[in-house]
Amino acid sequence: MFKYSALVYECMKGQSEVISTVLIVAIAITLAVVFIYWVYPQWTNTGNTARSTYTSNIQSSYADVDITAVHWAGTTLNVTVENTGGVTLTKVYVYAGTTQIAYYNNLSVSVAVNITKTLPAKPAKVSVSSLEGAQDEEFV
């Protein structure tokens, strides 16, 4: 039979447990850091793309109209109406009190229109509404 000698026993010794544990932990941390640096730009690009797509979709589907100016001078009413939403408005009605003073079949995005109308009396308010549900009113 073969007997282990001191020389063979010396050759069969491995790394100590402390060094092995330190090496395993160092390799795991290194792999985690490399993985994060590799994946993080893809995560942020995906998030930014989703955020900008969501924002543009919300803005483009939002219907809004504003009366930006109302001025009464004698018997003349001057009104400025602007489409401040993200979609073209259809069937836009503008009223001074209960009297319709203007109608627009289409009002494109960011377009402002000036309306000048002669009325017999000063109206209490000016209002605007569209088929898409956009509306605003201002007191004269």
C-alpha cells in the first residue's frame, strides 16, 4: 500500500478558507458592478423613451381652448381665442352672453383668432366651446 508522505501532504494543501471567501466575494462584487454598468444605460434609455412617448401622447390628445383677451369699447367687443391644446378643435362656438358671435369649423393647434363684433349692449361674459369638450369663459 501507498503511504502518504509529508511531501505529498504538502502538495495537497489548498487555499485557506479566508482567502477563498475573500476571492469569491471580490469576484461577485466585480461581476455585479460590470453588470450594472452594462445594463444601466439600457434601462435609462428605455425609461426616457417611454417617458417622452407618454408625454407627447398626452399632450397631443389634450383639447383645450383659452380666451386670452377680452376688451369692450363703446359698442365693440374684441375677443382673442386660442387653441392651447394638442389637437385641432372642431365646431368651435364663441358666445357673448347668449349671442353667438363666431363659429369655426376647425381651429388648429396654437392658432389664435381675433374676433371683433359690434353689439347693442355690453355682455356679462364671453364663452367658447368645442365639440371635443374644450371650453372657457371670461367676464367682460
